[in-house]
Amino acid sequence: MSGSSATRICELRDSASLCEWREKLPGSARVGFVPTMGALHEGHGSLVAEALKKCDFVLVSIFVNPLQFDEIHDLEAYPRTETEDCQLLQTWGAHGVYLPTASDMYPEGDIQQEQAGPVGEILEGAFRHGHFSGMLTVVRRLFERVKPQEAFFGQKDAQQLFLVRAMCERLKMGIEVQSCSTVRESDGLAMSSRNRRLLPGDREKAGTIFQALTAAQKAVLLGEGNPSVLEEGICSALFQGGLEVEYAKVVAEKTFLAPDPDSEVRAVVAVRIGDIRLIDNMLLGVLP
């Protein structure tokens, strides 16, 4: 069952209205869920489209989660575009949008956070202290309230996707966590709400990220199997493109840790361009 822009999207602003909406659905209905922090773009639209293909009803959440920010400045600066977001969701055909407040999500105040484990402390976790614990805490609460059969996440946030899947397996939540391909702009830059904040010259530099990742992918195809060599090549390309590199690592797809020989690997990077931070990744293939 696909959505229709002719049908008004249901705006659910607290857990009680969400529960009421959920209870009205047929018992056999498959619910697809797309959790977001708003500032929606076509990348989110692709998640909604994929959910509409596989599920009877699609719910999107918009919640700027304070637990995911280690600096108050970043939380306050995060774009909030609720009216535009709801209009986009209406156009894309989502059936409902959940717009909770912080007090609705965390009524107890003192919050017992989920633990992200060792993978949550490296890469993004090393540069954004507590980010993944905050992310998993809110995702678990959203899953428990929405009760979806399937949840849809973008591959751009590969480490997040890995940790959400691990949490679902550990807690036996019975939710299929779907990985959706990264949506890219014409020069390969992964779509992000942060892209709109790039200055024109910096926006041109940002295209180097995709070039560096595709060069590493080609290197693996041509026989390069040393992760350190691949990482050095990515770093060099990013540096030459005028980007400040926070990390550029090659990790095993199954563990997100250092790869063994013959592992399928993914390159993950984080860069800064001025005061804007961007991440991306690409599956490189099996190390030869």
C-alpha cells in the first residue's frame, strides 16, 4: 500500500497520539519506520520510497535528539525545518510523522543510556563522545513505541547502521533493519543536511570525498590488499583536495574493526571543510 499526496499526513506530537494511531492500524499491517532528525532532503525521500515499496504503512519520526550532541552549540545550530519537512513527507507519501518533544521522549529526566560497546567508541565515537549511546537510546525508545516490522536507515551512516542492527539482535526486538543506498549529488557528494551550509568554494572541494573513495575501490579491484596503503591513498587524496581529515579507515564489513586477509571491507571517512563536518563511506570489496 503506497501513500498518496492527496491524503493528509497524520501529525503525531506525543506518545499518546502515536499509540492511538498505531492501534487503529490493521493487525496484519506491516509498518515501516524511518527515524530522522529533520532537515529532510532527497536522501530521506529515498528511505520513505523504499519503505513504501515493502510496507503497508510508513511512519517517519522527526526528533533532534539532545543526547547525540556533545556540544550545546551544535544542538542549537542544528537546522529545524518542521513545516518544510512535513510538506516533503506529504509529497513523498508517508502516512504519519511523529514529532515528539524532549520531555515526551525522556519523561524521567535522568536517562539510563544504551551502551554502544567497543565499536561505538571508535571512528565517529572517538570524535563525538557519547554520540552512539545517545543515538541507540532514542532509537530503542522509538522502536518500542512505533513497533515497526521494518526500519530503514541510510548507508551513509554505516557505523550507526551497524550498531542499530547489533542492538536489535542483542535485545531480540524482531525488527528488520534495512540498509538503503546512499543518495548522492551530481558530483558524488553524499546528500546531507550539512551540505546546504557549505560555502561555494568549499562545496566544490567536498566532491573530493567521493573521488577518494572510488579511487580506493578501484585500487582493491586492481589488486591492492593492504588496508594501510588504501588508507594512505584516501588521506592523500583528501588532503590534496583541501580537506582536513579526521579519520580515513578501512574496516571489516562484518565487524567494523580491523580487517583480516580476504575480508570484505568498507572505507569510512570523516572530514572538515571550514566548520562543517562531513562523513561518507564506500564498500570496497574483498581484499585480494
